[in-house]
Amino acid sequence: MSRTIRVLLAEDQSMVREALAALLGLEDDIEVVAQAARGDEVLPLAREHDVDVALLDIEMPGATGIEAAARLHRELPDVRLVILTTFGRPGHLRTAMESGADAFLVKDAPAAQLAEAIRKVLTGERVIDPTLAAAALAEGTNPLTDREREVLRAAAAGSTNAELAKTLHLSQGTVRNYLSTAIQKLAARNRTEAARIAEDKGWL
């Protein structure tokens, strides 16, 4: 008899989390042994329950699923990582893979497909939603540097250049240069549109 796969399920919406846990519980070889509502709960729970696979939603308080995946990959490299997302943003796929994720799926995938992905990652396979993979290839790589992303992310909250300069410990001229370059790279009309484009593509 094959060993039961021990799964940690991290999802901040309790109804979605409980539904996923119930569906996975119907599988003979899968057991959800831990549940988390926050990204910063993932690592301690994974350690405590000796999990084989962590199923992580991207959008969570405390830490995103991608941040939680990176911590798990660093601290518990034997745990396989499956990222779930509601929004199929191409940039998220690339970031997730760079963080050590073994699978990247949309939440509306059939439960049987999710269960099969859990089994596959344990054998060393990578499982990626084909539509998301095609979109990521079409979008190409994120053109923004880390510093441009940082400034654009801060600017999206509506801060002035003076406020950004103080927060990020930069001169106002440097802030203007980063924003101007980001706007140009994204073919946007202004900082607000640039931030929206980058967010939509999963580049922030």
C-alpha cells in the first residue's frame, strides 16, 4: 500500500480552503494535515506536521504564497510546492518558478487535476497550467529592475515624489528618473497607468 501524501493547505478565504480540503480528502492517498489562513503561518506548520506538499494561494495576509514558497524552498527543500491563483498573471508564474514552486495552477481547475498535480510533483515533475504557460511566454520577461519595481510599487499608493524620496532614501531626481524609465518601458502615459500595467502582468 502506498504512503499517504501529507498536504498543507494555505488559503485565506475559509470557505475556499475548507472546500479544497474536503475535495482533497476524498482522495485515498491524500490527507490535508494542516491548514493556514496566512502566509507567515506556512513554514512553522510545515515543520510541525512534517508535510510532503504545500498548496499555497498567492494572495494571503502575512506573506504572499510566493514569499511563503521561497521560505519553504530555502528552509525545507524536500517539501514540494504547488501555487494556486485566481488571476492568471504571467509575471506571477515566472516569479513562482524562481521561488522554487513545482506547480502553478488556477483555482478553478478540477479537483482531480489538482490531486494529480500533487502526485506528480512528488515524483519530481513540474506541473504548469498550459494557458498560463503560453501567456507567460507571450509576455516575455519583466522589463523592470528591482529598484524600478520598488519605486513604482510605492508610487501606486499615491505618494508624491518628495514622499517617495524620503521613504526610499533617494533623491527626488533619482525617484523621477526611476519612474520615468518605468513609464517608458511599459509604454504608459503616467505613473498610475504604469503601476496598473505592471500589476496586471504580475510584475510588481
